[in-house]
Amino acid sequence: MCDFPLLTDGPQDAAITLVLAHGAGAPMDSPFMAAIAARIAAKGHRVVRFEFAYMAERRTTGRKRPPERQPALLEQWRAVIDRLGGAQAVVVGGKSMGGRMASLIAAETAVRGCLCLGYPFHPPGKPERLRTDHFSALRCPTLIIQGTRDPFGTREEVAAMNLPGSLKVDWVEDGNHDLAPCKASGWSVEQAWDQAADAADRFLRAL
């Protein structure tokens, strides 16, 4: 039973419900999560955010704690999906760790699609420790929106990976792990997030 709170943006009767999980260090209402959810919802999609139990506990106790182990995070994902009507009712996704857990769910469950924002292809500085073994088992269309200078997987590093045909990567030029460009790039983080929302919208409409 999933009893933790959900944040919902967009029309309740939308054709697509996108469920987003947060990253390891920031909650479901972080500036990044709120901005991306609002932008995608403004395009006519229903966007639901949820918080893993460890982050919800941090909110109530004020004490930082690391994420639970992978089996617990996946079990929470399954509970959220059940609460929202089952796998065929949702597209799963999320930021960094949340997106990675979503992709693991997508590899085992018949969800409609998977949308990852800043995927952690490997730990920073450790490109040999890939987190891509499950990609070959993905059962649905999958989109990763990634900054070209993301330390968890740059464009050059990802280009050398053998990714399955069901998985596409949309690149945000000069974006970091939050898809934010540096000041010298000449464009703003808001513009980068707009680009990410446009890519997400195209992906969701194609489903």
C-alpha cells in the first residue's frame, strides 16, 4: 500500500500520466523537479511526483540519511504504480537515481514508457562502473535527457556505449547533471529546462 504523499501537476484527465521520482540528494519539490514538472504539465500532460521513504523521513526529522537499498526503492516504485492504476496507466521516470530506479522498473514491468532526466550512467570519475546492464531488458520506449557535460555520462562517453534501439538520448548542449548550462554558454537554465520539456513532450505524445 502506497500512503506517502504525491504532488500532481497538469490535467487529471490527460492521456498520459508521467510519474517522476527525485534524485538521491534532493526532494520531490526541489527547484529542478518543480520546474520540470510544471513545464511538462503545461503541455497538457499529468505529472505526478512522489518521495522515497528515506527522503520523506528527512523532511519530518531534519536528519539526513542515505537512500534505502535498491530493493526497497523498487518496492516503493511498484506501490506508487499500483496506486495510480497499474503499469499500463503510467510512464515512469525521474531525476538521476530516481530515473535509474524507473528504468529498472521499466525493464521488468509493462509500463507505457520511461523518461530519465540526467541519467547516472556511471559514478563521476568512474566510467568503468556502468549502470546500463539492464538496458537490454527495457520493454518500452525510453528517453534519456542528458546534459553534454554531465559528469555521470558525457556525450562522448555515451556515444561509445552500445545502447538498445528502444532507448534514445536527447542532449542539452553544455548542460550539467541538472541540465543547467554554464554562464559562458550564452543561454539560461530556464531555456535549457524549456528544451528538456519540449523533448519530453514530443516523447510523451509519440506514445
